[in-house]
Amino acid sequence: MINSLKILFSIVFAWMCYVVVTTCLKSNLFTEWNFLGSIPWMRATLWDFYANVLVIFIWVCYKERNIFGKIIWLILLITLGSIASCAYVLIQLFRLKPGEGLKEFFGKKNG
């Protein structure tokens, strides 16, 4: 199961990096912001995104003991979205020792 999750989140991480980079090369978010902000579904998507950031950040706060780490991860989650989420999950998966499973993945604190 853990190896399958590593593969899955690696694929999602790589895909999101590709999507973000290719989109950045085609379009500047800051020049498009006024137009995008006028679309109701874009506003709903942003609210949805930040609600998800909150959920993931609560898990990060449980896992991380260091306040500096918590702040860094909050900044990364807000600025990089699913790229940071996948990176955090992958780090947690690769920190697992042989024989550890989902219980340790979700519940074991870092540090």
C-alpha cells in the first residue's frame, strides 16, 4: 500500500509541476487576475483551495513539532498548492520505516 501511495503521489506531483510550469509559460496570472477574479467559479475554486489548505495544515501542525517548520509548510501550501501537498505527503511516506503503515503515516509525529 505504501509503495502504491509513493507512486501515486509522485505522479501527481510531477503532473502538477508540469501543468503549473506550462501554464506559467503561456499565461501570466498577475496580468489575468482582474478577469479571473470576476468569474464566480474562480472565486469558489479559490475558497475551496484555501479550505483544503486549512485541512492539510492542521495535519501538518499535528505532525511537525517545530514552529519554524509549521510556518514554512503553511507558506508552501498557500503558494504552491497541490505541489506542496504532494511534496509533504511524499516526505512523510519516505520517512516511514520498513513495516510501518498508514497508522504511522497519519499519526506518527516528526522529529
